[in-house]
Amino acid sequence: MKNILYIVTIAIFITFTSCKETKKAEEETSKMTEVMAIHDEVMPKMGTIGKLVGQLKPMADSLGSGSVEAKAMKDLQEANRSMMDWMQEFGDRFDADEILNGKELTDEKKQWLEEEEEKVKQVKENINSSIANAEKILSK
């Protein structure tokens, strides 16, 4: 009877431990998915940034570097650069298996992923606000 109780206890322990590990891996994959979803949401806007810079440049050149058009163009360029920098840094920190296949992350990389989530949210904000501002200026 003691052997059966012992075996059942070990089986329950193993079941809970494996469920816990699966849950952690799913949380990491979910966080990676969230970060990549933010990237995927704003990446298509990079073409819009280029188009708006092209429209603002002649105006900024003729009105000078202190004009609202020049500032809007500079903001767009900085938003573009922030996305490029973020992608480069993200790619340096994580490999394809971690990004695409849900490979388990080390504790250090889990912390990095938290940092990268905050960074990409800021990139998204910069892109969206610079586009909105440029479109407002151009609509006048």
C-alpha cells in the first residue's frame, strides 16, 4: 500500500512540474508573440514614413530648418531610425528559433524580452505620432 501511495505522489508531482514548465514556455512564447505583433503592426508604416518625408522635404528645404515641416520631417526620420535600430538590436539579442519557434529563453533573455517589449512600444508610439503630425501638417 505504501508503494502505491509513493508512486501516486511521485506521479502527481511530475504532472504538476511538467504542467508548470509548459505554462512558463507558453508565457514566453506569448510574450514573444506580443512583441512581434507590435513590430508587425508598425512595420508596414515604414513606407508611409518614406512617402511623407518625400512630401515634406521640398517644403522644409524652402522654409528652413526651423519650420514645422522640417521638424515633422526630422521626427519621421527619427521614427524610421528607431525602428531600424530596434530591429537590429532585437536580432542581436534573439535567434530565429527563439523568435519564430518558441525556443525556451534563458533567464537573462526573459529579462531582455521585457526590455524589448517596452522599446518596441515606444517605437510604435514614435511612428504613429510622427505620421499623424506630418499628415496634419500636409493637410493644411
